[in-house]
Amino acid sequence: MTTEPLKVTTEGDLLGVAGHNSGTVNITYISQRLSDTEIHTRKLIERSPYLGLSKFETKDSSKFFGRDTWISELTDYFKQNNVLLLLGASGSGKSSLIRAGLIPALENQPGYEQLVNLTFVPDANPFQSFHSSLLTKYKQSEAKLAQAVKEDTLVKVVQSLKWDSQWLIFVDQFEELFTTTPKKERDFFIKSLIQLIEKSDTSVKIILTMRADFLDKLSPYPKLGKIHDSYSRMLTDMDDNDLRLAIAEPAASNGVTFEQGLIYQIISDFRKRAGSLPLLQYTLNELWKKDNIQDRVLNIKTYQDLGGVTGALQKQADKIYADFNEQEKKAAQNIFIALIGLERKEAVSKRADITAFEKEETQKKVLYQLIDSRLLVSKREDGKATTEVAHEELLRSWKVLQNLIRDKEEIIVLGNRVSADAKQWDELRKKNPQKANNELWIGSKLGRIVELEQEESLSNLDDVTKEFIKVIPILYEAAYNRENKLDKLK
Ligand SMILES: Nc1ncnc2c1ncn2[C@@H]1O[C@H](COP(=O)(O)OP(=O)(O)OP(=O)(O)O)[C@@H](O)[C@H]1O
Ligand SMILES: [Mg+2]
């Protein structure tokens, strides 16, 4: 157990490091230490302390609760280790724990005062993504080195830039290496990462978070498999006490409490609904927005009017969708189709370039409405604006998307495959056009994709994919004729 410095807030409350209770000092939280009446005498902050559908970032550490034991154990873990592979179910809170819990806690540890936080998601080119994360601290000319798709890149970047600082390299959503990154970049990045890990430099801490259902993807990489064997931890569910803190503490710090029995009801609904943390966070935010905060109590009646935990999310999504006219609904569907992938029949969220949806006016308008109402999120990554479904829970619990996935399954699957193959074809043809053409699709799959393209069922394809589809029949025909001629000459 560790004894860590305490923070005393302006309200005079004792908080653990980054708001968590850690070590041998028994800190009690506002919601546990004060009575409701006492909490009501605090300064009232009307702005919601819940994140809704947004993700926890490091700046949100003061709103992050319920993971004390994990933060404390992982802080200790990094005294002995340099690498962590954090596994867990989708939406179990891996990214949040690292971003809003562990990183702020580490920054408060002796020796980590100058911690350089290099957080990124792999995306199509993990070297490029790493490079972007370096730009928060280093100049373009210094960071350039990180762009080389080579085995020794990471080691070289550390050697030339780190000096005597302490680095934290956090590759969040490590599974993107297997869903979004092409094989070449993936292989080099994994090799590069292994090389760096093998250096065992105690001033470079490395954290990877990955959905546990991607574990079998490590099989072709034996050294990564070994890292998993030695350095992985499985993030487990929050218990009722953790949940109580995550629910009550943000409100209490704003001077607000819950009506007697409401926290219990929310926890029990949460348990029945397969424990989705994103939904819980969304519901709490909705509850806050709907209730009269001036009276400082969040009410059971407001919660029931929202339809409980799942009701809140669906209601919001339904309302936005119902306000669209037919043309807008179609545009929204086309956007969602481009943002959904299917893996082993499970719908997963996919990121796409925003520009793909900005070409047509209605679609552009609908896109921004979806972003404003938080059904989609937009980000800037690697100098490009991207968008994705705000939370995967929407794919699982919103009827409109469930129906869409059911009706358009073939289009989603083929659309995903054709754009992935087109990307590969595009890269290959730059080096070896003949080999690239051999990669072209043939047979019934080709016929169907051309058919779908012609009836405009495949909207929002990127330019390379459009070209790929256009060029396949032409080249295929040419190859067929050539072979026929050769046969005749024989
Ligand atoms: N300690 C917490 N207290 C309250 N809500 C939380 C907590 N941790 C996570 N959440 C909620 O759950 C959502 C999902 O968390 P997060 O994105 O960290 O999960 P994840 O395991 O990284 O998911 P994915 O598998 O999609 O990467 C967050 O956006 C937040 O709304
Ligand atoms: Mg995550």
C-alpha cells in the first residue's frame, strides 16, 4: 500500500490523488462524509458533472470515481514493471481508467513530475499516430523520425528525444492494429514496440489497452504473446460500492444529492442491463439535464420519466431521428452504414473521414446534427477530421440501428471488405501494378458489388474504393480476353 499526497480542494474537501482513495490514508469522499443537508450547503454548480456519451480524458480526472483499487494497484505495479497490457470487455472502462485515473495518479508520484504523456490510437498508420502524439511536446522537425515505418523507429525516437524525462507511451485501442492498420504497418509497429520493450528502460513506461476478444489476434506474433503472458491484467467490473461512488460523488461535488432510494434503483437497473458503464454515464447526464438542479436533489420521478438507463439513450436517439424528414433519414442511414463494421456477426463501430459525408448538402447537414446531438463524435486525428458512432452501446441498444444492421447486413459486410481490399490494392499498385491487378475481385462477389454500386446502395465510398470497383470489370475482362487469345494460339 502506498501513502500518497492529498489534494485539498477549494471547498476544503480532502481528495485522494486525482480524486481517488489510495493507500493507507483513509480518505472519505464528500458523498460518504457529509449528510445530504451538509452537501446542500456547498456551492451549487449547475453544469453537469457527468460526461454523457463523451469519453473520459485526462482533464476529466476530477469527475472520475470508482476505480480506486485499480489506480492504487497499477501505480504500485509500475514501480516494478515498465509494460502493461490492460484487457477487458468493450466499454468496460479501460481507456477511462488509464486516461482519467492512472495517468493523473502517476503524474502525482515522486519521479514522475515531468512525465511526458504520449497517448494515441493506432489507426491506419500507428507510426503516424505516434508522431502526432509527439507534436504536443516536440517540434515537427524533431518528431519527424517517428514517421519511419521501420523496426527500430521507436527505439531511435526514444534515444534521440527523451533525454532525462520520463515517458509514458499509451497505445489506446490496441485492437485497431488488427482492424484498421494494414499488415505492413502493423507488423513493423509490433516489431518496433517489442524492440523498445526489450530495452527494459525504466524511464519509458508502456501501456496498451485492448479488447479481450482480440486476444487470438496475437497468435501470429509470439513475442507479443509473451508480453501478454507476463504483463497483462484483465479489468474487472465495478462493484456496488464503486458504482455508488461513480454515481454520487460527481453530484456531491457540485452540491447535489440523490433522492433516497434512487442510487439503489439505478445500480439495480444497471446490473439487470448487462452493466453498461457508457449507458450509466449517459443516463446520469440526462437525469441532471432534465431535473430541476436548483432544488439540489435528483428525483426518482425524473429518472422514471426518462425510462431508466436504456430508455434514456434510446429516447434521445429516437427523438433526433424522428425529427428528420424522409430524405434526412436516408442520409442518416447511409452515414451509419459507413460507420458500422461487422465482426463475427457483432456490430462494431468504424471511424471514417468526415469529408466523405460533406459532399452532399443534406448529408452534411444531417452529419452535423448527429454530431451536435452526440450520436456521433467528430475528432481531429493525424490532421484529418474523422467521425464515429458516439458509443458502441448505440449499436447494441438502439432499435433504428439494429433494424438497419439486420436489413443491410450484406451491404455492410461487402462495403467493409471492398474498401479494405481497395486500400490494399491502392498500396500495392504503387509498387507492382501487375501484382495489384491480380488482387482484384472476381466471380459472384464482384458481380454483386458492381450491382450494389449501380443501384447506389453503397454510398459514401471513398475515392480509391470507387476507382477499385470501376476498374475491376475492365481489367478482369482484359485478362480474360488475353488468356482466351493465348489458349487459341496454343
Ligand atoms: N469509472 C467510471 N465511472 C463512470 N463511468 C465510467 C467509468 N469508466 C468508464 N465509464 C463510462 O463508460 C464509457 C466507456 O468507457 P471506456 O471508453 O473507458 O471503455 P473501454 O473499455 O475503453 O471501451 P472500448 O472497449 O470501447 O475501448 C465511458 O465513456 C464512460 O461513459
Ligand atoms: Mg477504449
